[in-house]
Amino acid sequence: EDKAKEYIKASLELLSQARDELAKGNIRQAAEKTWGAVALIIKAYAYWKDGRRLKSHRDLWEYKDRVADELGGWVGRLFREASGLHVCFYESWCRGRDVEEVIPEAEKLAKKIEETID
């Protein structure tokens, strides 16, 4: 449970950093930090629920369905949007608005899971 809480704390820190990067116009960095935060949130849930450590993108993609089944379809949509931001980091094609729209949803998921594991 402590590890899950650490993941949530780290995800919220990344989302704060993403907001800062966005404010500076560093869209690629903001996008990657947002993706990293969402990945950590999914990892937190897996660790809390099953004691499982997700180690690959494949693990994340598979486990996000379980989280979505338990918390709602919006989780799957958020994950897919965040995954697009991960691609943005490498391809540099997304806009600030793309990142800006995902951050609050990621914060919502982090807080929901934080409440669940407390």
C-alpha cells in the first residue's frame, strides 16, 4: 500500500510539473510528464489491488482495462489520450491545448485512486 501511495504522490508531482512546463511553453515536456503521471496512477492501482508491478507499456495497456471496468470508461479514454501525449514527446506534433485538457482528468483519476487506497 505504501508503494501505491508513493506512485500517487509522484504522479501528482509530475502533473504539477506538467502545468509548469505548459506555462513556459514547453509542450513536449508537459506532454511527457502528463503521460508519466497517468502511467504511475495505473501502476498505483495495480500495486494496491493485486500487489502487481506493471513493467511495460503492454502491462499498462492491459491493466488500464481493469481500472476502467472498475472506475468507469473515462479511465480508458484518459489513458489513450495520455498515450497520445507520450507519442507527442517524440513526434512534437501536439498543441498546448491537447495537454491542458488531459491534466485535470489525470488529477481527477489520481485523487480518486488516492481516496480508494486510503
